[in-house]
Amino acid sequence: MRFTRANIDSYGHFAGRSFEIDPKRIVVIHGPNEAGKTTFASFLTTMMFGFSPGNIDQHPYAQLRSNEKRLTGTLEFVSGDRRRCAIYRELKSTPKSRYTSGEGLFGDEEDLRNRPIPSVDHINRRVFKSVYSLSLSDMDEIESRTWDFIQDRLLGGLGMDYIKPARVVIESLEQEAKQFWRPDRRGKPVSSEIEQRLKQLRESRRKAREVDQRVRDLAVKIGELELSIDGLKKERAELKYRQRIINRARPVNTLRQRISELRSKAGDVSPYAELPADPIQELRELRDRKSELQERKLALESRIREDSATIDSYGDKQVALRTVEDEIRSWTSRVGRHESSVAELDETNAQISELSSRLQPVAESLFGSTDLKEILAQLNSVNQSALLSDIGLIADVESARTSDGEATARLKKGQTIALVVALAGLLCAVTGVVLANAFAIGAGLTSSILAVAFWLIVRPRSQASGDLRVEKQDVVNRINMQLGLLRIDSNRMRNGVPDSRLAPDMQRLCDGANEYVRLMSRHRRLSETVADDRQRLRVLTERLGTDNHAPPTVLIARMSRDLEDANFRYQSSEKARHRTDSVRTDLDRTDAAIEKLDRQESHMARLLEQCGDGDLRVGANSIISKRRAQIHADQLSETLDKDYPDWRDLLDQELSTRKFTEGEVVGTELRLDEVEEQLQAVASSLASAREQIRSLQDAKPASDIEGEIEVARKDLLSAKIERDRRMLIAAVLRRSEQKFRDQHQPDVIKKANEYLKIITSGRHNKLVLDDLTGSLRLWSEDEKRYLNVDQPLSRGTLDQIYLALRIAIVDHLDRNHEKLPVVMDEVLVNWDAGRRQRAYAILKKLSIDRHVLMFTCHQWMVDEITDVLDAQVITLG
Amino acid sequence: MFRFLHLADLHLDTVFASRRDGTRERLRSAVRRALEQSVDFAIVEKLDAVVIAGDLFDNDQLSYATEKFIVGQMERLNDSDIPVIYCTGNHDPGGPTNRASRIDWPSNCHLLDSPDPRLIDLTSRTGFDVSFVGAGHDSPDIRENLASKFPVATSVRPHVGVLHAHIVESTSGSSHKKYAPASKDDLVTKGYAYWALGHIHVRQQISNFRNAWYSGNIQGRTPRESGPKGGLLVTIDKSGLSDVTFCEFGPITWIDVDVELSSDVGHLDQLARLLEASAERNLSAKRAETIVRFILTGASSLSTLLRRPVEVDALEQSMRDVLGILDVQIDSYRVSTPRDPEQYRAEPNVLGEALSFLDEVRQDARAITVDLLGDEAVIDWSDASEEMLDDLLTGISEDIIERMVKDA
């Protein structure tokens, strides 16, 4: 593959540049720094392999032109089979390409998008840039690196500088693997630490299981101890029972014996049960009490007699007085009122006499009679007030009629004048009309109107005067009719009209008549009251059979005193009566008590005599003795029940009837002590076992430790896997490197020998690999032996070997493929003239089969290359 | 009507492989609390029976204290006149040397520790009769079909089967060993009103057969046993199975949170924020009783860091504090590097050769691993589990790239 033309439409700072390239010659691209050599090299690589990156915004050579970013260019070349090819590539939004191969009708066109051209498909961009492009730094490596490293890169990595030597990686892996696990005991790999931990954990687990087993054993032991305690408690209960029988049976039997003796001594005391504790004393007391009762009886009888006299003092007279007690008591308050009524009656009689003497003359003047009763009867037959009113009225009407007559005469005169004035005014007005005198008209009309108005005002007054006359006549008629009924003396009337004194006289008589009626009514009421009181007092005295001639006040006072005395007697007799009943009852009781004491005395005496063979004192002492024995027996019996409540059950026990030997008694006590001690010991063991369980249960359980073991196992397994993983990767790399070397090294070394022969003019042509060490060795004709390719070989020889190997690798990679151009960027600039001359020989050989492009900024280098290698020069900048 | 509580797989005193003492202790006490709460529930609800379908405890680990605790809970049920039907499983088998048959059970406990089915007639508080048929494991490795030995229901009273077995149609059964294997047909043909099953820790109905249920375990033990855990309240009436209701008893909940990393996550602080945000979406109010497992996948430059236990432990501690939850576990071994192996596979260098060779290794991982490591291997990879092989080889290509490529 040889380039023929590069058309750079837009790439970096190149725009619209076209470069003719001679495919048959070595091409030197020359230009100062920043002239675009690197850009040009990148353009060539891009045309071959496509855009990287394929995004215009991220591409380092994209520049804004005509408001858009784009990369465009065409590379023309001749392929190994001599076909003319061209690749056009464009990157705007997406990469585009057009690849043509062949010419005219037979040419092929293909859209590769961003894929490499077919000629370079046996390598990728990274390999091309790493292997086919030699730079100054590659050559400097010979000085800065060991040959082993260079050899690894050249033979193990075919010079690809982005790949680490497999040997280095393998060593690193093996070191890492040792951190996880090592076959020996050196160091502290992770696995050893985990195994150590596992060992500790397994020990902890063993202990935890032992603890659990210990807990279980303790639980069993606790069960056994509890059973043991139950057994011991049972035995203790039996022993205590036995001991209790022994301890209790003895005193119970003793008590029962004593009780039996006492009861025998007491015998049957039931016949003397009613006798007191000290019969003699009791007998003495009985007699004393009887004497007291007899004295009391006498006193009671005296009292009864006194009360009987008191009862008798309340007789019939006192009974009668108490019967009218309420009336007597009412008279004490009424006697005052009676005396007052009598006095008032006398006063009324006097008033009536005085009134009669005062009215009689008036009556005679009016009626011609002094019979006041009859006159009063007549007056009462008429309406006195209406008559008196009419008499008064007739006087008033007469007076009014007199004054009215005078006024009426004056009015009638005024009416006439008013009529004249009205007519004159009217005439005047007519005259005024005739004469057309307005004043006359006005004055005439005004006076007429005023006169008419006056006439209209005084007209009712004349009518009222007529009415009074009529009214007077009506009143006179009514009076005459009334007076006619009263048969009034005719001298007191004139023309049917009463005289002027009639009315006052009538008034005085009427008033006197009313007063007379009132006094007579009062006289009648008082007379009735006084008579009634006297009648009742007479009846009362008759009922009491007392003298009634004394004044009522005296009578009533006397009756009151008698009544008080009667009441006192009554109360005294009642009290005496009541007391007499009680005293009689008391007397009866006293008699009964005396009788009872008599009976008791005689009964006691009989019993004592019976018990003492006729002697009271002896009998009493005997009974006291029996009773003491009885009481003692009862007390002992109570003690027995109290101290030994189950003594009756005890009598039922088989053991109670048994006589225990002293040895048995002591043996029981000793065994009981033993059992108590054993119980304490077992209880202590039980508590201890329980405490041990409690403390042991706090320990970490085996399952938890098992969890830790599980984690540690996983960690250990993980460490081992990680270790084996690294060893596996190392093994893979080792095998892959070996395979790779087997595949590539012989061809590379063969080709390197060819180049080496040219470079050294046949002096070195035998480069071999040591089978054992894998190191390169070079045959030295001078020393007739193989030398290690390392120092102290001369630097020149090393350069030659390095270049030979690099170019051999390129040839090797292109074996059976298109031979791709080789790019050299200032590779030889630091070499001395001798080394450069030998390098030129290689380049010349290399350029036979492939296109060689050399980039330099040095003019002397351009001159030297063109001189030595007949190179084409393309100048940039 | 007959109401009973179906429990199984309580695994008291089981081993909790947690790194933290506190978490192990909380989980251990959580199982006890779960049993306590289920007993409380049975007493309060006045249930007619409690059924335990095996694996009440782990025989090898059972401590004396836990044994006493279990008996104490059974006695509580006894005091409330609630009978217990308890059939043994592979973790708590019967037999003279095992604990289940040696414990002095209260009188209300019907221990079924023999593979031969036994019939127990019970009557509910309301006078409803139900026949329980159960069989237990008498050794930790029973491989015979116990379900097939159960009698066909003949009487009119409903039958309830109690069994600790692996039903082949069950889901999630692959992670459990196939003890007492049986098929759904073995259960269907018996004509039972209900099958109270134990062994599979995931609560489920057996393949649409409404009369057979695994209650699941009462408390999640590992991250795989996530979600609410408890028992089933079963109601049987004249028509047969009336109702099956889940009752939560497990105090601690495990939650799995999947987090896919991207190349943007290049720092541990970023990762911590991502984990916090992902967890917050899944956490409920019971934070202090929650254990979260983050399952990290995807490609990140943190992949190498996340393979270091020290870093992962620190991150777990940090997340535990930030989220205020009981514990955090981070599975990060599936996180790969952001480098694409395909870029390097065809290159003419050792790396390309190694990547191609790893493709061959994966074709026959066990044999080639054994061959490559030879005597150098610490682990006998010829006998290693598939899971271990997976751990060994997962991300190995990316690991090689990280190591071989400069500036990786």
C-alpha cells in the first residue's frame, strides 16, 4: 500500500490542501514545529482507520469553518495488487465515507462509514500507531529501559507499547496470590489469618457445645436433685409424724389419766348442780334478802292506805265543777263584757228620752201630732232624700226664673235694634248700589251682617228662659204629690208651693227620725244580750247548786276557786290511783319473792342435809370438794383439746398404742437430723446447679459461633478463590504468551536476521532465542560464541538489533496481508552519523516492499535523506 | 368451622452467616419472636389448632435454652387448649438420637416423627371435626415419597395432610434438597381438604392446586428469603377449604435492591448516593428491622475496588448508618470493568491471545482450570461447585485487560 495523493479539504488547520505523494520513493514530510506534521500524520491514520472519536464535537482536529464543524479529505493510494484506491471520509454529524478501488467501469465503490479500509483490516488503529509508527521516544527506550523489558515488548507484545509485558503482570499476580494464600508458612496471607480465626472459632464452638451439654447435664441433675428432695421431704414427713406421735402420745395419755381420776373423785354431782359454789354463804344471803323483803312489804302496805284516802277526797261536787269547767273559765273572761253591756243599755235609754223631747215640737208643727212613731212611719213611706232635694230645687228654679226674666227683656230689646240696624244697613247698601257708592255699599253690608250676627247670638237665651218655667212646674207637681202622701199641714203650703221653712224642718225631722231608729235598734240589741247572760248564769248556778244572788263577778270568782280545788283533788286522786296499782303489784312481787326465798332455803337445806347426813355444814363442804375435782378435770380436758387438738385422731393411730423404746425415740431424732442435713445439702446443690445454668446460659450459643464459622469459611473460600483466580490468570497469560511467542517469534527473528545481515553487512546474521531463559542471543563471529543481547554489546549493535526487530515485526504483522506504510517521526535525529547511515540501509531495504514516510523539522535531515535515499520532500507550512 | 395456623421451617437456632454479631443476635431473637407472635395470634384468635410442618429447629444447633423456649411456647398453647400437630422435617428429624423425639412435649403436642402416616382427629371449639394426617422424618436424609403413603380420605370429615416434603412442581425448589420428594398428583389423589407443607421457604400454592400450600419460613434467614414472612391461617368448613390467609410474624424483613452501575459511577461517594437513592425507594417504615442486600451489576471503574472486602465492608457500614437499617450486604462481584474485551480480542499480542484462550476456557471451565492450575490450585476445582467456578471466572477477561493494558 503506497500513498499517491492526499486531498485535505478540512482537517485541523489544513483546508483545501492537496499533496502529491510519490509511491515509489521514501517521502520526507518536512516543516517547522506547528507546521502540521502531526496533523498530517493523523489525517493519514484517519483516512485508513476512520475517525476517532467519531463525534465531531469531541474530535481534536475539528475546527469551525463556514459556521460548521467538519472534517473532510481524500486519500488516494495504490494497493499491493497495484489497484488504485481512494478513500473519501467526512465527519459532520455522523461519519461518512466512500471507498473506491480499481478504475473506470471495473472500479468498486463501497460505503465504509467509519470502518477501516480493507487494506488495513488485519490490524487496528492502536496497533498501527504503536507498531507502524516509530518515534524518537521509541529509540530513546533503548537507553532508558533494560533489554529484558525491550525484548518482552518486541517479542511478547510485538512492540505494542500499550500492553504491559506478560511477565510483569504474571509476577504481579503471583505476588497478589501470595497475599491470599501461600503454600509455605511464610508471611501472613489472608487465608492463614482466616484459618487461625477458624481454628479459634471451632474451639469456641466446641466449648459452646460443651457448655450446652453441661447445661443439659445440669438440667438432668436438677431433675434428679428435685426427685431426691421430694424423697427426702417425704421421709422427713414420715419421721416427723413418728416423732410427733411419740412426743404427743405421752402427755396426752398422762392428761387423760389425771382427768379420769378427777372425774372419779367428783362422782355424779348433777343432783347438786343447782347448789351454789358456797352453799352456806348462799344460805346466809338468802335469809338476809328475805328480811329485807319483809320490811319492804310493810312499807308498801302503808303507802296503799295513804293513796286510798287521797282518792276518796275527790267527790261529786268536784266532779260537777270539772264538768262545767269550760263554761266557768269562759265566764271569767265574759263577766267584764256583761257588766259593760248593762252600763251601755242604761246610756242608750237616756239618749232615746233626750231625742224624743227634742223632736216632738217639730213634728207637731209639720204634722200636727207628737206621735213620733207614726210620723216616722209616714216619713219612711216616702223617699225622704228625693223630697228634700225637690224642695231645695224649687227654690233654685224660682230664683233662676226671676233673673232670667230680666235678661230676656234686655235681649228682646237688643234684637229689635239689631233688626233695625240690619235693615238700615241693607238700605244703605242698596243706596250705595244705586249711587254706585262703594263706601255706602260696604258700610251698609257690614252693618247688616253684624246686626244679623247679633240677632242669631241672643236668640237661644230667650228660648232658655222659657224652659225654666216648664221645669219649675214639674218640680212643684212632684212635691205636691209627696207632701200629699205625708199629710203635711196645709198651712205650710202656698199655691201648692211649700213655705221656705218647710225644707229645713223636714230636714231636721228626717235626721231626728233616723237617729231615733238607730238608738232604738241599739237598745233592743243590748237588752237581748244582758237578758241572755243573766239566763245562762242562772242555769250555771242551778247546775252547781250554789247561791245565785250575788253579783255575777262574785259568783264567777267563787266558782273559779272551787274549780281549781276540784282539779287539784282530781290530779292527786289519779296519781294515788296509779301508784296504788304499782304498789300493789310490787307488794305481790315482794310476797312472791319472799315465798321463793322460803322455798330455796328449804330446798338447799334439804340437799345439804341429805349430802351431810343431816348436817348442813358437812354437806356443804362435801359438795365443794366434788365440784373442785370436776372443775379440775374439765380444765385438764380443755388443755388436752387445746394443746393436742388431734388427740382423738392420735388415739386412732396405730403408733399411739405402741410403746416406743428409748432407742427408737433417739433413732428417730437422729435420722430426722440426718434427713434435714441431706435436704440442705441437696437444696444447696440444686441452687448451685440452677445458678450454674443461669451463668452458662449467658454464654454465646454454638449456633452463633457456627454463624461466625460460616462467615469465616466463606471468607476463606473467597480468599482461596481469589488466590486461584490470580494464579489462573497468571497461567492463562503464561500459556497465551508462550503460544504467542511460539506463533510469532520465529518469523520475527528470521526476518530480523535478514535485516541484521543487511545492516551489519553480513557481520551479524545469527540472532537466536535461548530455549531455557527465553533471552535473545547474538552470534559473535569475533568471539565464536553467542552473546546475550544486552550490555556490553555496543550501543550501535543494539540499535541495529532493535530496528531490525521492529521492522521484522512490521513485516511479520503484514505477512500474508497488505504491506502497510511505516511512519518515522524524528526517529534518527539524535543518532550519530554512523548509526544513521546504518539505519538508512535498513530503510532502503524496507522501502522496497512498503511505503516509508519520514517526518522531520530538520533541514539537514531532509538534505541527508534526499541525498542518501533519493527521497521525495513534502514541505508543510 | 375449623381454623388453624399453618407454620413451617421456623429453623430455631439456625446458623446465620452474618459478619455482625448484632445482626446474628437480632436474627436469632427474631425467629423466637416470630414463634412467640404466632402463638400469641393463635391464643388471641382462639384457633382450633396449630400445625407445624417440619424444621421447627435445627437439630445440630439446638441449644438447651431454645429447647426450653419451644416447650414454653407449646405450654402456652396447652394452657389455652390449643392442640399442636408437629411433624418432623429433615432439619429436626425424629429418632432416638435426635432432639425432637427426646423432648418432653406438653400433652397438647402431637409429635409425628415417623414416616408412617398417623391420623389424629380433632374437634373445633364449635364442634366441627377434622382429621389430621401427618408423617415425619426420622432421619435427616429421607428420599422416599412419604406423600404416597398417606391414606385416601374416606370419611365425611375433612382431612388435612401435614408433611415436610419437596413437591416437584413447587417454585424455588431448586435451591432446596429434594427430601421426601412427591408430585402434585400424589397430593391431589388423596382428596384432602388441605395439605400443610413445609420445606420450601417461599410461600406458595402448589401449581394452581388450591388445597396444597407451603407456608414458607416464619422469618427470612438469608437475602434470598426476602419479603414478608409468617404463617397461613387456614379455615375449613363443611364445604372443605374455605380460606387461606397469610399472617406476617417475621419481625425482620430482607430486601433485595438491584443496582446497575454505569461508567458515570467512578467514585465511592457517587456509588453511596446511588445506593441510598435505590434503597429509599424500597424501604418501608420498619427500617430498624430491615436488612438490605444490594446486588450490583453493570460496568464501572470501581469494579476492582469493589472486589476488596475492606472497601465493601466500609461501604456496608456507611450505608447502614446512612439508611438507619439493621444491616446492609453488598454483592459486588458481578460488577465488571468498563473496558470491552471485544476491542482487544483480535489484537496480535498476548492480551488478544489470552482473551481468545479464555473463550476456550469457558467452553470447558472445570477441566481447563484444573489443567492450568495443576498442583498450584488451593481448591480442588475438579470437585468444586458451579457457583464457585462462576465466582472464579466471572469478570476474568475484564480483570486481565485491567492488568495488561497500560493506564487501565
